[in-house]
Amino acid sequence: MTLTRRLLLATAAATGAASASPAGAQSAGWPNRPVRMIVPAPGGAGTADALARIFAQEMEKRLSQRVIVENRGGAAGNVGATAAARAAPDGYTILWTWAGTMATNPAMYADMPFDPQRDFAPVILIGSVPNILIVNNDFPARSLAEFAAYARANPGVINHGTTGNGSSMHLAAELFASRTSTQLTHVPYTAPAAATTDLISGRIQAMFNLITGAQPLVAGGRARAIAVLAEQRVPQMPDVPTAAELGMPGLAFGTWFCLMLPRGAEPALVARLNALANEILADPEARARLEAAGMALDGGGTPERLATFLQSEIASHAELVRISGARVN
């Protein structure tokens, strides 16, 4: 039985006796007022916020209602996700969320305030932003094989910067080290700009950055790209080969984005929002906007696809967190 099916059965059991309204009552007039999209990150900067605002604008075009982005940062996304989980399941609160909050945090936090699978109804996988290995311009390795060889010959010498324990950059590096039997030294920063400054100056040698942060550095000649950790080359950096092309097919890693509704949302409402999101992802103009902001449009499909994907990602992220030894509390 799929996770989505279990969620729907649980919802029916919990609400069937309490409500005599016909099926689809919530979704019949939806939306007749503004919709709130919770983004569990600070506003005004960052990949997650930028992509959420583009998607919210595309939803507005099709709904004839405002879609208000509400930024709720804190605890690596847990604050915003918890607020969404506790909201009414009427379709007027949507969660725009991503891998770190939904797949990494369950392994990082000893006391999670929500359960990604139990407390939400999956709607749709939107897409992903891959990580890319970039190095200081003076670093001797110029290919992925040379980078791995250098790391093996010099265990712990390569310092790689990240935005913190359990971040996408951190887990991408842990995946690389695990698959190549190498040892890298993790240098966590509180701000991406500080890590970037140290990479350019040579204080650190490498970053497994998201392409949204890496592309301007590489385009400006301030860092050198080695490989994209994705199944396919990305349109933002088409000249950079993937790790698979370079003989390391198991190194695909990035942060993915999805839409969720609070547990208890009617199946018809989930289906309506899923159809709307698929429509946006099929629109050439909307796709171009999302790709320009750094997204690889490998999402879409059914709520069941997202449920299956999430279950797999929670397991794989837990293993990477275990290998890294990172914990928050």
C-alpha cells in the first residue's frame, strides 16, 4: 500500500464520522480567497525563496487568486514545516519545501516537531537543483578523476566549504567521499558568501555548491568547475560534464523541491493542486523561468510518485548523515 493511500485511509477514518459534507466539498469552490504558501526559509535571498516566488506567481495566473508567500525560517526549515503541518487541511495553506527539511532533518534532529510522511499529504515533486564540484583556480586537479586521485594521495588535505552540518553541500561531499574511498575535511560556514570568499582566496580548496551559487563564480572566472552531480547536464552550465559522464555514475546529488498539503486534505483537493502544478511544469514560459533560476525540471507526476520518492530519500539521507556523524541535538 502506498504512503498516499495510507494517508487517505487515515484521513477518512479520522474525519468520516465528524463530517457529513459530501466528498469534494473543500475543493468544489477552491480557491475563493488568497492561498498561503509557506516557505521554511528567510525571504529575499536564496534558491528556495526565489523558486517558490516564481511558482507562486505562476499559480496566481491560473487561479485568479493571490498566492501569498509566507517565509518562516528557523531550525533548518522545521519552524515553517511545523506551521504548515498544523494548518487547516483546506487547501489555503500549501507547503513549498525541499530535501533538507523533509529528508535530512529527520536524521539530524533527535526530536523532530513533525513527521514528513505522517503529517503531510504529498502533492507533487517540482524539480531539483544539482550540486556541482568547484575548486580554487590554483588547485592542481582539473578533472574528477584527478580530484579523486589527489584526495586519495592526500587524505584530509582538501578542505571543502559548506553552509553547515547536514546541508546539501555537506552531504554531497560525504557522498563523494563514501563512493571514492577518500577523506575530505569539512569546513562549515554560517553564510555562503564567507565560504565563497575563502574558496576564491584559497583558504579552502573545494565546494560541492548548488549550481545557483556556483554558476556566477565559474562564469566570472573566480573558480573552476569539475563536474555536475546530476544525471544530465544542466542548461545553466552546459559545458560542464556530469559525474556519470566522467565515470562516476553514483554521484548524483542535489536539493529537490515539492509541494505538500497538511494531512487531512481531501483527495479531490490534492488532485486539483497536483493537476495545476503539472500544468505549470508543462508550460514553456514557466519552465524557462524556473530553469533560469537554477532548477532542473525533473519533477512532475502524481502524489504517489512524490510519496515513493520521499520514502527513498529519507532512507538515503539518513545513511549519509550517519556516515558524516552530523547531529543537531
